[in-house]
Amino acid sequence: MADEVRQQTDTQAQERAQGRLGPQLNQMIRALWASPVRTALLLLGVGVWVIVIATAYGQIRLNRWNQPFYDALSRRDLRGFLLQLIVFALIAGSLLALNVALKWLGEMLKLKLREGLVDDLLGEWLQPRRAFRLANGGTIGVNPDQRMHEDARHLTELSSDLGIGLLQASILLITFVKVLWDISTGFGFQIGARLLTIPGYMVWAAILYAGSASLLSYWVGRNLINANAERYAREADLRFSLVRVSEHIDSISLAGGEADELRRLKIDLGAVLKATRRLVTGLTNLTWITSGYGWFTIVAPILVAAPIYFDARISFGGLMMAAGAFTQVQSSLRWFVDNFSTIADWRATLLRVASFRRALLDSHEMHGSADQIQIGEGPAGKFVIDRLEIASPNGATMLQEPHIELKAGEHVLIVGENGAGKTLLFRALAGLWPWGSGSVTRPKDEQMRYMPRTAYLPPGNLREVLAYPAGVAEFGDDKYARALQRMQLERLIPLLDESKRWDQELNEDEQQQVAFARMVLQAPPWLLVDEVFESLDEPTLTKLKDVFANELKQTGLIHIGRNPQSGPPYARVLHLVNDPTLRRLTRA
């Protein structure tokens, strides 16, 4: 049921956003214009224009070549026939070189578009605190990797292909309309005793032919945008589920939960298949139109030009020239028909990427709470919490003490019952969770470090892990060894320069020890800890108390936990409570 509600919510959001093509395109263009690849994109765009115009000129020369070539055939003129073959080789060779150049420019355009777009998305996503807020902002924050990787790649490739194709179609249309108009000018249809003259009737015939195909294609395939968007959303859900199972396969195996996980994966797979079946049905219906018109196009140019030919107004070569010009015009006009399914795919992908980027920019507005906690800076050596109320779906989380001032080097414990919102308080004090009221004033120009329940060990060698997020060069070699030694990790000292997946090489206790070794190395003025001490064994906790009494003696410690006996001696114990009647937070 939850999956169905989520799918319905996604689909409704997509339907509401479909009419906003202009703002979405403007958003993407502004992002690319501000990117470092702007100059490269402009140069590639100019190059594409030049090549497309040169190709259009070559197509005109090739179309004109039809008349002398087929006339030579009709006259059985061998010399003229061979001469026209030479002319054809020159024209075709030039068009081949232009096609190769256009292919290279198109691929480079895809490359630079992706570079600019993904660079922008990554930059916006990893703005301070923004990725966390997005992850807590509803379905739009699910699978950001899919949006920035696969969706962004697909969008840039489709944009390049469709953009170049539309440009080619537009320029060929402009150039060949005149050719077709000149050929069919002055011809009239004899209806009884009356002569009906339609200036440039072959142009109007091409417009009528392509227009009817476009209208039918739009009518039959208009739901493909929804179908594509839904399929991408369900594919992302399946991919996320597979990654989740892969990451937790040890726990799943120990619990014997393979059958249950298989059931969940089959639900996600079923959603993918259902969305894909809907897309297949739409594409099949559209194929009746596109393929039907495609087959008729084989004879349509001859049928349209036949009255002029049988009226002896043009030669056989002229007929082939007229048919070629008609084909170029109606092909240009049929660009929408031939690319409708691709356009629907592009539109759905644009919707996903643009809505993701907009959500990044509006991440602070993603919950139904008008008030926000004020985070400011104050005098050095003092951390102040004033009338803090944290809004959450379960009500307001707050401290019983309305006004708290913590001094440098002071060790404070904040205790709360299960469900009181200890992790929520940790996030609010760290500036991750802005929804609520009151203020948090941090000491200006004094570094504050944070220790969540699960230690984060970034990829790289062990020096980089200990120095994170600072640079390795900021600390001497002896300090790295000393930090590991203080946390009983002497065996890791010879491995300081080895790059490994330390989050997999070390067990959970060792990972926490490495996290505290990082604090020993960096000795931050302030440290905020979320229920970490309770999970440590007695020898590690004893060693840690000694560390806080010596190396981290000047570090102000705020520990959010349950047990006053865990951790170093505390100067004060504060109390956290939750009131479910106040400040209930809802998703906007």
C-alpha cells in the first residue's frame, strides 16, 4: 500500500509539473550558462551551425544533381551518365566529411553538456547541509545518485541529438521549400472546364501530409511522457532496493531473511514491469502512425509530383528532383513525428532532473513549518542554546532548561528517554535540521566537530581518514601515530599510507576508535557526540576518559545520550523532552 501511495504521489507531481517546460528549460540553460564549460558549449554550438548549413548546401547540390543524372539515363547518354557519377562522388565525399565532422561535434557537445550539468548538480547537492535536508524532504530526495548520474547523462545525450536534429530539419526545410515552390509554381489542375491554380501546391501538400502525421502522433502518444517518467522512477526504486540488499547481505543472511527480501524485490520489479508495459503499449500504438506514414512516404513524393510530370511540365530528371525536394521538405516537417517517442523520453528526463535541481534550491522550504531555528555566531569560548524547540512529525523536541550557556572545556551530558528526539537534537545543534524555533549561537572562529552514531571513514589512505576533512599536510607524522596509539590501534600505524575500504576492513568498534583517534589528532575546541559512548566497551571507554582528561581537556564536549556514567565526568546533566502537541512537522 505504501508503495502504491508513493507511486501515485510521484505521478501526480509529474502531471502537475508537465506544463512547466519553459521554466524547466530556463533552469537548465541558466545552470549551463554559469558553468565553466560555457565557452566550449558556445564554440561547439557555432561549429554545429556551420556544419549543418554547409550540409544543407550540399543537399541542395545533390538534389539538383538528380535532374541531369536521370535525364542522362533517359537519353541513354553514357558520357553524361559517367560525368554525373564523378559529380556525385565529389558531392557525396564532401557530405561524408561533413557528416563525420557533425558526428564529432555532436559527441563532444554531449560530453560538455554532461560535464556542465553534472558539475552544477553536484555543486548544488553538496552545499553545506543541503543534501541532508533533501534526503529528509520526501520522495524527491530518494535516489539522488540516479538523478545526477543516469538521468543527467540521458538528458544531455537526448538534448544534443534532438537539438542537432531539429536544427538540421529547420535549415533543410527553409532551403528546400523554395526549391519545391519554384517547381510547382504555375501549375493548375483541370477540373471540368475550369483550371484551378494553387501556387506552390507541392509545398502545401507536404505541409498537409506532415501536419496530419504530427497531429495523429501527438494524439496517440501524448501519454508517453507520463509513462517514461513513471518507468524512470520505478527503475530507480528497484536499483535502490538492490543496493540496499547488497549492502546489508550479511545481516539478511544471518536473520534468514532472503525470502522476505526476495518478496520486496519482486514488488519493486513488478512495479518496473508494470510501468514498462504501459510504455510498450504507448510505443506500439505510436508505431502504427509513424511506420504507416513511413511506408506511404516511399510513393507520396512521386504521387504529388506526378501531375506535373504527366502534364509534360518537367522531364523524368525533373520528376526525381521534385520528388527529392518533396521528401526533404516533408521529412523536415515530420521531424516531430519521427522523434515523438524520443521527445517524450527527453521531456520525462528533463522533468526528473529539473525537479531535482529545483528541490535542491528550495530544500529549506520542503517541510510545512514557517519558523526556523536561528544559527548564529557569538563570543569565543561560549556555546549558547536559547529557547530551542525542534519541530518534527512527532511534535516538538526541547530542553527542559530554556537557556543554556556552555563554556570552553566544559563537559555536558544531555539525556532523554527513547523517542525524545536525541538524534534530532544532535542534527539541530549541528545545523542539519533547521525546522523549529529558538536559537543556537556557536563561538565565532572556533571549530566544532561532530560524531554521529555511525562513524564515517572516507575512501583513501589512513592518514586521509584521520585528517578528514582537513588536509593530510596539516599534521606531522608523529601525531598520526600518537593518535592511533592513544586509542589502542597500534597495529594500524604501519598501515597509515595504505588505501583501503576502511569501513569494510575494520569492525564497528574499531571504526569508532578511529573516529576518536581523529579527534585526538585534530583536538577541536568543541565536540558534539550522539550516543556513541554507550556503545563502547569498558577498556575503550576507560582509555577515552583518560584522553578527555589530557589531550582533549580543553575541548568543550556536548554528549547526547542516556547514561550519566558513560563518557568523561560531566559538569552538568541537561534533560531532553518531547511534547507531541506542539510543532508537528508535515511534509510540504
